[in-house]
Amino acid sequence: MSAIHRESRECLGRRFLLSSLLLWASGARAADNMSLDSHLSFDSLYKSVGVLGTQYSERAKLLKGHTVRMRGYIAPPLKPESKFFVLTREPVAVCPFCSSDAQWPSDIVVIYLKATLGPVNFSQRIEVAGRLEMGSWTDPENGFVSQVRIVDAEVSKL
Amino acid sequence: MRFKPSYLLPVLCAMLVSSTVVAQTIFPLTRADILAGSHFDFKVEFGAVVDPDQIKVTINGRDYSKVLGKKAQLLAREDGKEVSSLLLRDASIRKPGPYTVQASDGQHSATVAWRVYATPAKPVAKNVILFIGDGLSIAHRTAARILSQGIEGGKFTGKLAIDDMPYMALLTTQGTDSIITDSANAAHAYTTGHKSCVNALGVYCSRAASTLDHPRVDTITALAKRRGMAVGAVTNSEIEDATPAAMVAHTRRRSDFNDIVKMYYDSKIDVLMGGGSPNFLPKSTAGSKRGDDVDYIDLFRQADYKIAISKSEMQAAADDARTTRMLGLYNTGNVDGALDLKFLKKGSVSKFPDQPDVPEEMAAALKVLSRNKKGFVLMVESARIDKYSHSLDPERAIYDTIMLDVAVKQAKEWAKANGNNTLILVTSDHSHAVSVIGTVNDEEPGVDMRDKVETYAEAGFPNYPAPDAQGYPGKVDVSRRLRMTFGAYPDHYDTFRPFMDGEFVPTLRNADGLMVANEKYKAVPGAVLREGNLPNKGARASNSGVHSGDDVVLTASGPGADKVHGQMENTELFRIMADALALASQETGAAAKPRKK
């Protein structure tokens, strides 16, 4: 069963712990060192988003396996102190992990961090830097299926 | 349904006897009304691991297996836990009447009462169209009437199609677990005639560990398909969403979207339209939300469904006389609502420029379904009245109420032109805490927006332009507009005006896990921070408006509609459809009594 299908109370009941490692500062430095060319936006990630599937842009295909930077919002996570979160184009008001009737937007990017993420403001736009992966992959730990990932990632404030 | 003290007596006695011991539960729950011949799962949950030899289960004093025709499976340690259950899938009772079920494990006992009901032998209606305005409340109705009908001499100059129906009732919406329902449980009541609990579709809520293992009950889709009728469901939500899913699904958890897609496929429902395509795509396709590599688009196509992914494809497929099955998926998420689709072009309209609205979906569905000479059942949902009420966005909810009205008007015209043998039911699944309290007049002096709110005589009439042919005013951001308020809300900025740039996102969770007002709207001129009156932290934190327990209105026309009157349980709507279509098994005595030799 996919982790998307967790019931509301088991998820929302967990407190967001504040003791985890903060990555803001180191992430910001990492981002500064990267070239502008590695920047990918939600718009430039896809050539088209259609009912029968999405098509990645040529630029995204070229950047596959390389370090990229992407800006967006952190969706409320499945569990606190996670090395995993979902990056969305707009702030996600509902936690689709938690709500019984909310679905993820179609154009999400799943982020796997180098180190555990500290407390975040879900209405604050952030930048992620890491290696771009594409293609269907099921997380063995939580069953979450993703199509686009940024791995070994670091997060910086904007 | 009248209250009969005698009906409840065995149950009350059993409750007194068993109140000091481990609970024992029988499904269907007590006071279930069961359509004669319909399928249901019979389950007895014992409070501990029980000795099979000590189990005694009777129905009207006879061994249950004689009455139900087969023996149940004993789950000695259900789901590996120290409890036993009896489970019999697909039971049915053909003879109408009262049934008392008693279950004992030798030490404890429980009793429930069911009523099995018949329907007339012959149908009075050939077709049924069930309209559900999701979340449609009295205020939405009133507001839609104000925007799309003129007022002259204090009277409306015309009627909404949803109002202009000869029969009306108030439906109560509570379930087996709560006075407040959700769209799953509420639609389940309409499509099965049984009460259930929040998040459940086509099942009673038992202790089963898997969401797919709970005791099931028949859906209107299964019953109609057994009669050779065609069945359809069209909506502007994702097609896996609770209301359309209730047509076919059996799950304790409405968010089992991938399972629900399989249930649609297995049900052989003839017409299916809405958004939510990613759950049909194999995981190897970019954009998929499936966890497996099953390509449901391809499976539906192989099962002779015409596939449409735009309005023009939908209309072409429906016009083709050979089309008898159709899957229409028009958006990866929800299909855009009327205000965005027709006027503001916000939401996902730029991404999906050729989406049909609900009346257009319905028109296509009617063409396809009416090719079945045995008749059809069609559920038509205007889904986003609810979604926009959750997001505290009144104008979008009102425009989608007008869209529901357009569809009902067309359906009535279709019924009139096609034999006057279609039962049309128009209702909501639950309410929202909404009210029309007056107008907001930008011409009033002052800076504070609250000082521009006009009530009583000062409210006067809003100045929306005259509606177009369908009933939509072409401009929503007028200088004197409706003031629709929400009675239950999270922290948010009240802007006193429509959201021209896209649906309102009132509330977000902050770094401390608190639900806080979305700062994006702070800069809107005159915006006022409303401190919420709903929980903002922990498991029950709310980021949106919530359903209310207020009754909903059911209006009806056509053959069989005369049974709609007064105050009714929402489950009685199912019975009205079953009666009109004569869905009960007409063989009596076969299961309730031994056959005469």
C-alpha cells in the first residue's frame, strides 16, 4: 500500500520535531557555488503535461544525472525528521499524505536529502540543489512512487 | 420510516445484557434496510477467540446458514489478532420482512434487527438520473438563484431548474459513526441504501485490518448491471473521488484511488467521465500515480471503451452510434470549475484548454447510455461546489451551482423528449456552514471593508450583469456583490471580494505545525485577518472550511418521484431509485423458508 494512503490521524498526530539538523546555511553555500545553467523550473522540467502522461523537456533530459537547482515549496511531510520530502510548484495547503481525499499535484519532484531536514515553513519558497534522477522509482521504505527526483540534495532559503 | 419502539426492543435488551462484556458486532448493523435479493456480506465479530462449537448464530430463530443459504467462514484469529469472526460474502435474503439476528459465542450474545424490503414487480421508470451537487447547501442555492434569475416586484422572475420540480424532501446525512458525514459515506448511502462511516464506500466499517476486507453491500451499479441496464458516472472531480467512486467501490478508505480504478474496470460501468487520469497510467509512464505497471487506459480500450481526453474527442465519440462504452478523462487533477473554465481562464485551463463542463459531459453520457434499450442509471456530479466551499471561495462555488442547474435543465428537457420515463433526483451529499447575509458595496464610504457590508434593507440587490443564456453573469467582480459567509473556518484573510487570479488558498501549515493564514492575501486591499474557529494544531487541525450537519434538499421529478416528501434519511433515496426500477428480487420465500417439496 502506498504511503500516500496513510490515514489522516496517524500522520497529522505526529509533531514536527525541531531538534534535527539544520541545513539552511550549508545549502545556501552549495547553491552559490553552482552555475546558473543547472537551474530547472517546474515549467522547464516538462515539455508537456497531458492527460495520458507528461513529457520531459530536452533540457531536463540533458540534465539527468547532473546537479540541478530547483525552486518550489516543501509539502507537509509524512513524518518529522525525514530525509525525504515532496517539492511542489505552489504551496500545498493540504498534506496529501494525511488527508483522505487530497491527491498530489501531477508535477511534483521528490527530494532525497543528504541529511535530515530541520523545521521548515511550508509557505516559504526554497531552493533545492542535488542530482537529478528521472524514471519511475518506488521508495522501498515508504512505498512512495516518484517519477522525478533530486537526490543527495541540500536545501537553501531564498 | 417511522420509529417503532417494538422494532428496537430486542436490540436494547441485547445492549443491556452485553454492556458489561466484550463487544460483539453483527454486520449489517442494526436497523439496516436491505433490498430483497441484494448482496451483502454477513459478518459477526466476537470479542475474543471463541470455540467454534460454542458459536450459535440465528436469523429469526433459525440457523443463519439455512436462511442465507450457505455457511460462513470462521476467521479463528482474524488478521492474526486474538479475536474470532464469522464472515459470509455475498449473502442475500429474498423474502421481505423483519429479521432478528442473534449471535452467541456461548458466553456473550448480541442481537440486531434488519428489515428486508421488496420493490414493485414492474419498474415505473426506465431511467434514473441522480444529480449530486457536492456540498450544495441552501445558501449556494439561494445565491445561484439571485445571480441567474432576476427579481421583480420582490419576486424571482424565473425558477432554477433544480427548484422547479414537483417533489421535495429534506434528507438527513448522519452516519453510523458521526452526526457529520463526508462525501464517501454520504454518496454510499445513496448508492447502496445502507448507512456507513466517514471515508467508507460500499462497506460497513468493521475491524478488518485491510481497507478492502470490510463487509460489503451491493451498489446501484451492480444491481442495475445485473438487470442489463447501462450505468454511468460523470463529474468534474477526479473520477476516483468519493462521490463517483461510490457508484462501484468497496473500500473503508476513499483514498484507495488505484484500487478504485480497478473497481471501475471490474464493475463494467458503461460511461465514466471526470479528471484524475494519473491513476490510470502505468508507473513507467511519466505523470503516473500508480505503483504498478498496469495500463488501465489500455485495458478499458481493449474492453471496447472509447477513450476521450478532450471535449471534442468526447463529443465525437458520443456522436458515433457504435459507442456504447466510454471513458473520458479530461484533466490530471479536477476538471476546472465553471468560473475558471468559462470566464476567468484560471486554474488549469491553460494546460487543459478543451475540457468539457458537467452539462456537456452529461449530454455525451446521455447519448451513449440511451443506446441501451433496457434503460440506464446515470450519476451526474457538480463536485467543486464542495471543494470551493472548503477553500472559502464563494463565487466559484456559486458558479458551479449554476452549472449543476444548467445540467438539470438539460436533463429535464432530455427526459421530456425521450418518453417521460426518467426519474430525476437532484440533491446534495452534505452541507457547508454557508449563509448569504447581504452585499458588499464598494461605493460605501470608508476604508474598512466591514463598513461596506450591507445588511437588511441596505443590502438591496447586487449589481451583477444580466446572466447569459445558461444563467451565468458574465462578470463576478462587481461593485455591489453578494456577501456569503462561512460559519466554520481556519485562520485566513477575509478579502471581501472574489479571487480573480485563481481559487483561494486560505490557510497553510507553518514550521511549528500550526495552521495559519496564507500571507499571500495579506496585501489584498482591505483584507482582514480572521482568526479561525476550528482546531489549528494536532490531528484535527483544519486548513479549510468544514462540512456541516445541516439537512440537504432533495428535489425530484418523473415516475417514482412522488415518494420524495417530508424528512427522510439519505438512505431512502436509494430505495426510491430501487422502487422506480423494481430492483428487488421478485422471488419470495426461497431463502427465508425451506422450499416446499
